[in-house]
Amino acid sequence: MNQEIPHIRAYRDSDKDSCMEMFKTNVPKYFTPEEVDEYERFLTKLSNREATDNPPYYVMELEKTLIGCGGFGEKNGIDGTASITFVWGMIHRDYHKQRFGEQLLRFRLAEIPVHFPNKPIILDTTQFSHTFFEKYGFRTVKLTENGYGKGMHRYDMVLETLRL
């Protein structure tokens, strides 16, 4: 287990290649191959400083190596309520199971009220990650089998009681 403390900072245009490489290390278990292009479009849009709807997005560095990234933004929940959701969060496959995902989650949960006070927090994830989020107080409100593609079930979750 790595004992170094990672640093989390705002995404920069120069992070794009590292983020793309990180994303690809998580395909096909956590993301589908079809999502690679979607993620690249998302990162390209972040570079557009004129876009007012760009969500806050961050990277996690460990010894000048990007090992994680993720953000959050506004989205209507299943019931139509204006909510905040996580955006393209991941940890490089080589750094899984070392608590970096927990650190990135805690950081985003602390930042959300700064940008979007008093809004419910929701997310959607797969069968491979939903138990991770349950440990922090998220509850599944809807399960869609093959919701992301064959064999990739979608879990829509809502934060009920934050457990840090």
C-alpha cells in the first residue's frame, strides 16, 4: 500500500493525455469501449474556457503522476429534482485498492457544498462500484440491467446519510 499523500487540484488542459490513458486502464471492467470517445469529448469541452456549463473537474497526483480524476455537476435526478452528480470519476487501475478512490470521493463530497449548497447528491455506477459508494451512505434507488451495455448494469444511487 502506498504511503505517499496525493495532491488533488483542478484539471488543466495538459492533463488530457494522462486522463485518457487512465480511462483506458479502466476499460472494459468499469467503462465500456464506447465511452472512450465520450470521455475524450468531455475533456475537450473542459478546454473550452467559454463554456459556462463545464463542471468542476479535478485530478489526483501522486509524485507528479496522475492517478485519479473526477468531478461533479448538476443533473436532474430520477424524480426530476435538481441534484448534483459525480462526473467521470476514476482511479488508474494500477492504483486501485489503495484508498485513493476514497480520498477522491471525500474531496468531491467536501467541494460539492461550496459550489452547490443544499442540493441532493446522486450518482450512477455499475455493479462493480456500487458497494464502494454504499459504504459512504449512498443507497440504490434504481437498478437497470445492461443499462450501460451488455453485462454493465446501472445502479442509480442517492446519498442518504454521509458516512466518512
